[in-house]
Amino acid sequence: MGMKHIQQGLMVFCILIALGMSSCRTSNEAGTVETASETYKSMAPQRVDVRGSIIRSQYNQGQVILEVEGLPSPDSRFNRAFVLVEPITQIVDAEGRTISLSELRQGQNVAILLRGGGQGNFVGLGVARKLWVEEPF
């Protein structure tokens, strides 16, 4: 009987340790998100489809096609992307205010989430779901 109680006690101890370790990991992840948004000085989440600067924009019938190029980063899926920005795309500036499509300029730093994650392997191609204008890095 003594061995059975030891085994049960050991099992409970292991479960408590596993729960304690998983709760610590969750609190660290929340801290990482806060420091990432402070690092980028933007309202954008840490992980986006493309993060970089606008190197070319072309306006056509109420829509804008942006060519965005950034540095290789584990926080963005593509280093370079061609993005269609529609009038219904939500565009947010560094202070969190919504801005219009006409306020996007060449040389601005942006972070973009694409609808459906976009297409492509090295160069992304897609329609912007949400776009954040960031302060210079």
C-alpha cells in the first residue's frame, strides 16, 4: 500500500509542475508582445505578413498597388511584396488613428496583414486586410 501512495503523490507532483511551467510560459509571451510593439513604435502586431518601406505606389481607379520591401525578419512572412490596397482596407497611423488611402507615401514604413496570408514563396502577392504606418526604424 505504501508504494501505491508514493506513485499517486509523484503523479500529482508531476501534474502540478507541468501546470506551473505552462502558466509561466504564457506570462512571458504576453511580455514579448508588449516589447515588440514598443520596438517597432507602431500599433501593428509583432507578426505580420510584410513589414518594410514603400518603394513604389501606383494608383488606378480608386485602388493603390504598393511595392513594399523590408529587411529579412522572423517577424514578417515576406521580405518583399506587391500589395493591392482597396478603399475598404483599414489603414492606421502610428498614433492609432484611421487615415485615408491618399496619405500613403513612398518611403513610409508599413506593416501589412494580407487577406488569406497572401501568395508566393519569397515575394508576396495579395490584398491588404489591414495596414499600419510605422515610425522610422
